[in-house]
Amino acid sequence: MTKMKTTGICSYCKKEVKKNARSIVSHLSDCEISKKSNKEKVSEYLIILIEGKYAPEYWLVIKAKADITMKKIDKFIRDIWVECCGHLSSFSDGYSKISMNWEISQIFEKGHKIDYEYDFGTPTEISLSLIQEIEDTDDKEIQMLFRNKEIDFTCDECGEKAVIICPICLYENRGTLCESCAEKHSCVIKSGEEILSPIVNSPRVGECGYTGYEDRYVEKYFPNGII
Ligand SMILES: [Zn+2]
Ligand SMILES: [Zn+2]
Ligand SMILES: [Zn+2]
Ligand SMILES: [Zn+2]
């Protein structure tokens, strides 16, 4: 499996954007994301990039209300990307742990990355950084702005589109399989097909049987339907 750069899709207008702060910020001003409504109550929001620490081809950009706690960001990451069986998680600034009770505006600073770890046994490591602070009249606490396009994996055995991953082979950076190769895969013959995990659009793909998000938990984050 080779690492690749992925473009993202805007959850408001569905246009594609490149993964860099300049393209993202310029799309923010072009798109309806920042068209202010006539509501009077203006609040501070942070535009935050969330990406796989070792798999940056998985990335999201969210707009989060400045006074929500880190706990809400934790919940969001669990809902969209990592939750499998209620493992522990934590944020850190590289030196020390960050309390889940802090407001995000106290934590995020331009140029500083925040680390997130979910499940200390088979960890998924994620990094977060501030792109911009804006004012908005949105009343939602967290909205998805961009999400990386689904990554196409090819079957390691025949080259067709892969749909399943073998977590044993994943340790050697392979193990993406199409349906017909999965049936004959040597690890499956040895250990049964229960070991296989579906390929999902998340840096937790293949870990601890993770099967992706549930629509009912993530719908609220998308302004115009799940992308
Ligand atoms: Zn847009
Ligand atoms: Zn688990
Ligand atoms: Zn195949
Ligand atoms: Zn295998």
C-alpha cells in the first residue's frame, strides 16, 4: 500500500480541494460556508485540520465553536473515525496530556500540533492543527467542512479493486484484498474469515475489527448530507 496525497470534498458544495492551508482558506471565502446568515449572534469558530499522524492521506477539516471542550472533539473523532469498542483516548501537546475539560480556544494555536491517540493497545494516532479563526453565525458546535476522497486500494494478489483488509498482513503493509482473493487468502484459511475487516475511509482501517462510522452518529456533523 503506497501513501498518496488525497484531495478533499467540500461538504457544502461538494467541490474538490487540495490538502493545503492556502486552498482550504481560499475555498472558505468562495463557498457558502462563510456566507453569513442574518442571525445576529456571531460566535468565534476554529477551523481545524485533523489528519492521520502516520497516514495523512486521511484528513478532515472541521469548523468548531471556540468555546466547546476537547471532550467534544474526542467524541467527534470517535464518531467519524475510530470508535470500535470504547477504548481510552487522550490528547497531548507533545510534552504533556491535555485535559478533556479545556476549551478548544485555550488549546489550539497556529503552528502547534496537538496529538490524539485512541486505544493504547492498537493505537490510532491522529494529529490536529489550527488553520484559521473565523466569526460565524452557525449554531452547530462542530461542522464538517472537508473530508478526504475515498482512497482506492487495489487487491495485493490480483490488482482488482480491494474491499477487505487482512489485519495480519497489514502489519507488513499489505493485505488489501478483493472479495474472491479474500476467500483463498492464506490467513483466512488458517484463522477463518472473521479476521478480515472492511476497507473504510479512516486511519483506523483494519485495526481491532473497525467497521466504520454509523450514519446516525455522524449525520449531525454534515450540513448537506454525509459525504
Ligand atoms: Zn464548498
Ligand atoms: Zn476495539
Ligand atoms: Zn484479488
Ligand atoms: Zn493475511
